[in-house]
Amino acid sequence: MNGEYDLPSKTVVFLHGNTASKESFLDLVPLLNDAGFSCVILVDLPGFGASTEIDGPYTVRNACTWINQLLSFIGVESCVFAGWSLGGHIALRYYKEYPEQVHGLVTFGTPPINSDDPALLGEAFGKAFDGSEYEGYDEAEHMKLIGLLSKGDLLTEEEAEMFMRHPVADESFFDTDVYQYQVQVAMTSKKAGQARQEYLGSFFTDVNDEGKVHNEYKTALSHPNIRMIHAEFDGAISYKYMQSVDEAYHSKWGKNILHVINGAKHACFMSDKARAFVDVFRTLE
């Protein structure tokens, strides 16, 4: 069926985070249309949402292969990739594997990891915006959530609700059908448990044909049309580390790429933060 779809030139593909689904981004579609992106493709990553099984384990690299097959099937030759958390890591790897297909990159909740220096991993994942604990930060809860990321089994209702609530600043989201759907999937989908665990394990072990772990930091610096979005109250990402990537990018390309959304948590695109989030896409070249 390749070639049967009449796709516009401004196409953006959204890749969601671990244990989430494409429904996370539904409210962004009309805003992105208004920003000039007339084709918005929302993808359920293998293992999550309504996706089907794939051959082989759930790894960042295998997800890229699957996405490439999907985009070839519908006739997408070049597009902007927008990746949230896990989806950002996949988008960066996709650019490494298929650079000619990536017109632009937008990552959010995703620090480009320097795999050449494992010591830098601790610098990429921080507690809060300024490296200290922000008001309302609960370290015990944060550590429990990290543990859930590696749980390869069904989540209990309490675990699923905590997992889905933690990254969202606007509590009105908890009354939505999307929230209820994602909680139910986390509680009932065995493949989601397997995928959650295997994706996490593949971050730092998934190697290329030369036996090297992907250096996302170098990948991010090599693309002339990338943007990084950071949420002010993202308890998982170090703002100082993101600043260092931004400074290195400025040294190479003469422009800054880091955009901060004030008052947001890890899901920096939801509810009242959506317009500020989409405004970043307007800056793409």
C-alpha cells in the first residue's frame, strides 16, 4: 500500500513514554494542525496500547525497525519525530539508523545520554529543576516509581494509578478516559509488563552492528533541527545536564535548543501546558 496515501510535507510522528499509549497526545492534534502540521501520526509503541506482538525482545533498536516498517507502509519519506521519555530515546536512535527520514527531532522528558562515558548517566537523571528537591518532591515515591519501571509483571491498581499520576501536574487529567484506559492497560496487559522491563534494560545495552552502545548525546548534536523540552518540575531529568547539551549545541550550530515549560512535570504537554508545548514546534526550521 506504499504510495497510496497523500501525505503533506509537514508531518510529525509522536512516540509515547514507557507504559503509556498514543492516547496521551490526542488533545495536541488540533493545536499542531493550527501550527502547520497537517499530518499528525500517533503511534502505539510495540508492547503498549493496542499494538500487536513483534518478533524479538522489546528493545529501542527493534522499535526503530518496526516504526520504519510502519512509515514505509503508509508512505512517509521524511518527518519530524517527537518523543516523550522512552519515545525520545527511540527517536534519537531512529535518527542514527535512518537519518535521511528525520527532518526534525523534538524530545521531552529525555536527556540525550552520553554512552561513551557511563559516569555521565548519573548527571543526566536528576531530582529537580535546579538539582535540589523542589516543593512537593517525594523521594520515596520517586524511587518506588523507578522500581515499577523494571517490574515485568502486571501493576496493581495502586501501582498503576501512582505511575500514571506522578508525571502530570494538572489533576483534571485524572478524570479523563485516557487516564482510565492507561491505568487499565497497566493492570491487565502482560505484554506491557514485559515491554516496560525490556525497554528499560535496552537503554544501555542495545548495541549497533559495531558492538557499540548508541551515544545519544552525539546524535543530538549532529542534527541541525532539534529541540529539547524540559519541564520545570521533572523529577527524573537533571536541568543542569540539559543545559550542558544546549551549550554544546550552541557551540556547534550557533543556536540554543532547550525550551523550559514552567510549572510542568514529566508529562509537560498535557492540559494547560499544551499550547506552550506546541509553540516549540513552531520554531522548527
